[in-house]
Amino acid sequence: MEIKFEQAKTLKEKPDQKKLGFGSYYTDYMFIMDYDKGEGWHDARIVPYQPIVLDPSALVFHYAQECFEGLKAYRCPDGSVQLFRPDKNAERMQSTHKRLCIPEIPVEDFVEAVKALVSVEKDWVPSEPETSLYIRPFTIATEPVLGVKASDKYQFIIICSPSGAYYEEGMNPVKIYVEDEFVRATPGGTGYIKCGGNYAASIIASEKAHTMGYSQVLWLDGVERKYVEEVGSMNIMFKISGEIYTAATVGTVLPGITRMSCIELLKEWGYKVNEGKLAIADVMEAGRNGRLEEVFGTGTAAVISPVGGLMYEGETIEINGFKTGELTQKLYDTLTGIQFGTLPDTMGWTVKVD
């Protein structure tokens, strides 16, 4: 794929790496590629970071034909930069595009675009402990028409944001509220893809949970409202009597890259991983009788997020004395070690950026 480059007239002053936060700063450049029906994807280019100019009638504004991905670039001890399983993000975006009637982007083109932009922005990859360059690829429908239809025009864009450690004060367990009023996804819907509509619809439950003093929402299935699915922007796993349980990604649960990586590591370590239906009633009962040993969320931003408490229908259970579990910590240490290059990548997950 030929990628054109437009030099910025001035470069931004880089922020203090100790005060990055998440999604607050943006790098000097962005990647853009256009799609026109009959021509396909074309005109790949890296240009100075700038506002997007769209017609007010662009389909993305009215019928939400859009999607996104999220991945990171990491600074290794030797100063090199690497990505973590970008091909899996590319494959998931293909699945999303297919569901939303957006023309697919070849995996190799997605990965090449990400690598090209990160290569240009290497100086923006922070080196402070646990900091990284967050990468946000997204696709929007740009055809100016008010009829409900699949767009004939799109833009695929990638922006980058240097981000700080997710846990500013250490990896502490969080309290989770089990949502039993609203639903996140239903069979045949869009729960398994990364489209903005999923997240917009989830905000109301998150706001409710926050007012009650809970950090995250655990969603139940949309049919019977009895089986656990995922947590906010993360997948979730339960360690019960030595075995791992997590919802299957069969249409209503996002197939997380971190989730996938955890499952591969857990199986390599000899754990039995059960992917299927797990009733919230069984989770609560396991919490009461001491069989619920650990609970943790998995996702790109936090990597691993320990859960110390669950609240469902007015009942609260505490997990592992509200402390980070041994397996939870091991997964976090192993994944971040591979991502930052402090542990050998025996799984073949990392991709160096030239």
C-alpha cells in the first residue's frame, strides 16, 4: 500500500509524561484513507493532525454507521517500539465492518497503516513506567445523504494519544454493580462489534452505577437477564473452585484481544477455561460459600482490572478479601511484561515498529 506523507509546518510541544492521563493529548499526525463506491479504498496518507470537515448531512451523524478499534504502542527497555497483536484488531474491525455494511480493509493494510503512523510518531511513545501510545483507528460514513442506506463513501482514520498508567495509585480492586434493568446487547444485534452505539447505550447504566459508588457495570444477557456477559468496556472472568469461567463471544459479547490472550496464557498454565453461560445467581452463591476465588476484567486500557466486590439485587459479596488475587496479578505482570518487552514473547504476539 502506497502511503503519502505531508510534513507538518510546526510540531507540538510534548506533554509531561508523568501527567498524561488518558486521551487528553494527541500527536502531530493522523492517518487517513478514503473509500468511494466503484473505486474502493484509496489515497492512503499521513497528514498533520487536524479537524475533520464533513457535510452536515453525512450519514455518520444521522444513522451512526461508524466503528472503532483500540490498541497501543509500547516503549521497550532498549528504546525500540512494538505493538501487541495488531492483526487481531484488524480482524475484529473486519468483522465490525461486515456487520455494519462497511467495505472491509485487508488485515495487512490495517497493520501497515498503524505501523506507518507509529513509525512517524515514535518520539511520542512515552518511556515512563506503564505509559504507552494509545492508537485509535476508526471508520466513518461520509456520504452526504439523509436516506437510510449504507454509505457510498467512507474515511478510515487513525489518531494517537500518549497515555499514562491506567492505575495511578496501583492496581487496586474495584466494586462492580450488576445491572438488571437495562441491557447492553441482544442476540442478532451488535454486541460483538465495536460500534459507538453500543457505548452510547451503556452510559445510562454507568452513570447509575457511579452515583451508587460503583466503578463499573456488569451486564447480564438481554433475553433472560440471568447470565453474566461483560463489564463496561471490558470482558470479565471468574475463578471459581480453581477453574476459570467467562462468557462466550457468540454474538452479544465483544471478542476482546486481551481476553483472547488471557485465555491462551491460562490454558498454557494448565487452567481449565469454561467459555459459556454462567448465571449471576451461581456467581453470588459461589461468593457466599467461598468458592469465588478471584474476579477480574480484561481490556486494552487497563489490561487486567481486579474486582473486589459485586452488588446484585441489593446483596453485596466481597471477593478475596478485597485484594488483588494471585492469578490476577500474574496475568497482569505477564501481559504487560510481554507488551513492554521486559519478558520474552514466547507467544509471538508482538510486532516491532521500524
